[in-house]
Amino acid sequence: MIHGCEYMTGGRVVILGPAGRNFAAGMSGGIAYVLDEQGDFPRRCNPQMVVLENWIIRTKSNRSGK
């Protein structure tokens, strides 16, 4: 996916796979929840109009310890 959420003006989106380059270019509204298992999302995101926040939710599953 290249330019995910480009010009998004509202709503919600959940990304469970890798985000392509230039994510959120022109995004002026809405919320994107991105699962960043590779840890490289900040360099793929276009920060001109968005704010990145880190949220970690831990569960009792084996995968949550990563």
C-alpha cells in the first residue's frame, strides 16, 4: 500500500499489515490505528499534518511480550 489514508478527512481506519511509504499524506481528519510490528512506521509516515502517538496494550497472550 502506497499513500495509505491519503487525503483522509474523517472516520477511522485500522491497519494490521505493513504500511507503505508516505502514509497519511494530506490526512486532515480521522484516526488511523496502525499495528507496527516492524517498528518502522514513523519513517514511512508523512508527518506534515498528523501527530504520532504510541499506545501499547498488553494482554496475556504470548505475542504481547514483544
